Amino acid sequence: MARTYESALSHLAALQSNRAITSLFSPPAIPASSASTAPKQDLNSLAIPEMLAWLQRAGLSQDDLAAKLRYIHVAGTKGKGSVCAYITALLALGDVKIHRAAGKVGTYTSPHLVSVRERIAIDGSPISQELFARYFFEVWDACTEAARTELAARRAGKPDRENDPAGEAEVISEEELQGPATKPFYFRFLTIVALRAFLGEGVRSAIIECGIGGEYDSTNVLPPSSVTASVVTQLGIDHVGMLGGTLPEIAWHKSGVYKPGRKCYTRKLDGKGSTEAAAIAEKTMQVLRQRAQEKGATLIELQDADVERWGGLTASGKGAGILEGSFQKYNQALAVRAAAEHLRVLASESLNYSSEGEQRTNTAADERSDDASPSFTSALRFARLRGRCETHEDEHAPITWLIDGAHTAESLTEVARWFSSKIVQDNSKAKSVLLFNQQDRDAAKLVSGLLEGIKAKTPGPTDRGQEQLFTHAVFSRNDLSPRALSTDTGEGTEPERDLSVQRAAAEALSTISPATSTSVLDNVADAVAEVRALANRNDGARTTVLVTGSLHLVGALLRTLEPDTED
């Protein structure tokens, strides 16, 4: 078997997908009436024992993970990626003394947009193809050998005639042993690869983003004593089958990253807007507080007033980074606090500190974000995270792409605010185009909410008319390219792609904005070509394109806009 990067990607694609796992969950995992207590035995509860077994098969133990690594664990619905990017910048990309104190900084996030290597970064940069392939096959081969050993042990014992009278479980070919059947599913496998890479490359500080939830997430096998701090970012309704359909239920899962004797940072919910929202917010906070008490953790609730008084670091100006959006100050505040606590714990353990001068870096921020020293927080400007409030200037057409992979109603509200702040209101020749998809949720409802949000946040009327927020809208699947065609018949070699979701979203937009023309396409390459054609017919005026609704859509878009980017 070739041990190349290309071979690693091929093997990775053969693993059971995350979607195949999440589809197993249909009823909410936690009853709404008992959101603050552990759920009954279900598929979720099997996750951590299974993940620990996979770690063992891959040649890792919790002792290995605790020996040299110290972790910041990040959960939440929205803002996890941003918080991880900010913590990485604070520890690895700013002050040299702080970087020396933190040691090599590893960051594990998901999903990726262009290259799978984005998920595993060291000091802010994705690991190389060579390193990815090396650690990928170390894990792959270890799992293969573990399966072979387990099979040999079963064959050496007496067959279980009651459950397997024919002994069929013992008949496994070498090809099956070496294949994906003896490996964990996609996210678990990459989590193990990341941990193995961090150990192999001498990482000291690891920033770990949860995949889904927290309590039963694959990343929650981190040794509790080695987690220096945790973060629960903004909460929202997502992954209902696994996490439940209310904020208190979801809060129960996210607070699984709490660790005994450690601090967890979160934004205090106040439920502004209505009595009902305030009641839900208070119940959610009660769950978070009760879970902290049960787990012996200290919950630090960041007050909006304190964060707003601090103001954060804006993304305006050259070299200020690409993490835009007024909401980022809340993510920045969480990152500052967690990074400072991480340094404080490292100092208390005397890890990687060589002088009294370096030890004082742990006081960069403590209980208030606005106490953080400017020299510490200035590193926030180095944070990078593709596909979140990102502005991209097209090289082939007069287009400004405004890109955000938001995919929930709450996050699309922030996109509406960001987009409204970016568009030029007094340019009657400017075209605004929407490129949208959401394959798994109610796309029609989400696009309607997005438009209503933009209307509410855009001062008007404008020369184009308040009702025509976009001159054109494209609804595309996330597929990167058109269907392959047969060279003999010219017909597609794969079935027609289902476009019912896209058509429903287009109809919803037409109801709100009848003057907006729409198109429905089955791939992103054709969508980009259509938008560029529209822009090039715009008499030299610039076209602004909002791309949102799905990180998968954003990933396909970036690969189309940057075809020469190394995978």
C-alpha cells in the first residue's frame, strides 16, 4: 500500500461518514422535562467507551495524552471555530514570550473547507501533506494490527456457538482487515490522527474543538486533569436528533466539556427581546450552572456589558485579519479569558517557563476581558478562519464575494447584520446577488429569515427599492462540478440530482422579493460561472455576492474560486 498523501485521502474517503452516524439518531437524546439530568441509555452513551477503545487500538492511552499535552476544549453551536482561531493567535502568533510559554500550539477543528489538513494545524498553519500521510497511516496500520490481534485471540478461544454457530465472525479476509471495516468512522479517525500528530510533533498546547455536542463527542476522551480551561460558545438549535430540540437540552450536552477543578467560560444569556426568550435563557443558564456544580467545575459567565465596554479588536484596516462581524468581540472575549487561564495553569505546573519575566504572561487577562493587556490582545488580529464573514475579491470578474457558512437561523441573523453593513446603499448601479444552499434543514424557512433580517437591518428606501434586496439569486447544490457526461451518448453517467430543496428555497425568496430573478443549479461551478456572467454584463459596476447557508457550499465555492490551491 502506497503511503502517499493521495493514498491517505483515498483511504479517508472510504471511512464511514459522519452523516451516516448522525442519521442513526431520530428522537431527541434528552427528554425536555429532564434537561439537567443524564439521559437514559442510548446510542450517545456508547460513544466515549467506543472512542477509548479506538484510541487503544491506535496505540494511544489517556496516559499518553496526559503526559505532555495541555488542552483547551471548546464546545458550542456558533463561534467555536472563531474562538479556536483567536486562541491560536493569542498563544502562537503574537508575543514571542507567550508563544515560548505555551510551546508549540496544535489546533484541531472541523469541518474543513478546501483541504482536510485545515483540521490539524500547528502554530496556526495546516500540517504538511507529508506529515498528514505519516500520521494517517500510523493510525490506520495500528488499527489494522489491533484487529488482526483481536481476531487471532477469538480464533484461539472456543467459538460462541450460541450467537455464532457457524463461526462466521472468525472468517475475515486480509483485505477486510486492512480496509475501512476495522477503522473508526471519519471524525473519530481524524481526531486520533490529530492527537497522534500533536504528540509526534512535540505540541504542548492543544486547542480542541468539539464536533457535535460535548458530553459524548469523540474529543471528550481528553484526560480531565490535562484540560486547562474550556469554553462553551453561543448556543443554538442544531443536531436535534442527537442533542435535543431546546436550548436547555443542548446546553446539557455542550457543558460536557466542563472538567473538575477547572474554569469554563461562556457568554451569559439574557434572552433580550421577549419574556419567553428571557425564560428560556434563564433555564439554559440554570442547566449550565447545575452541570458545573455536578462536575466540580467553575463556570465564568461573561456579561455582555463588560464585553461591549471592552469593545474587542475590530477587523477593519489592512492586515487586521478576515474575521469580520460585530459579534466577534464576544468570541474574542471568550478566547482571551481561556488563553490567559491556560497560561496561568501552565505556570502553576511550571511547564515551559524558564524565567520570572515569562511567568508574568499568565496575568494577561483574568476575570475580565477589559483587564487584558493590549500587548496580549493585539495578537487577535492574526486570527484566520476561512469561510466566516470573509471578503474575497474575484480575479476574473468585478465581483466582491461576501462569504459566510452560517447554517442556522441564529447565525443567519448575524449574516444579515454583516451583509447590511457591507453593501453600498447609494449606488443604484450596484448589483447584489445571493448564492444560497442548505441541504439538511428547512432551506425555504432559512432563506426567508435571512431576507427578513436583511430588510430589518438595511436602512432604506434605496434607489433599487427596499423589496428588491437582490437583483438575482442562485440556489445551488453543494456539488463541486456538473454531472459527468458519457463521451458516447452525451448523457449523464450519474442519476439526475434532486433539486427539490433548491426549488423550494427559490419559491420562498420569490414570495418575499418578486422582482428578484432566480435560478436553480445542481453544482457550484455552474453557479459561479452564472454569477460571473451577470457581473461582466454590469457596465463595469461591481457586483456584491452574498454566499451563505452551508459550510459545504462555501468549501465548494472556495475550491472553485481558488482552483490552484493545494489540497
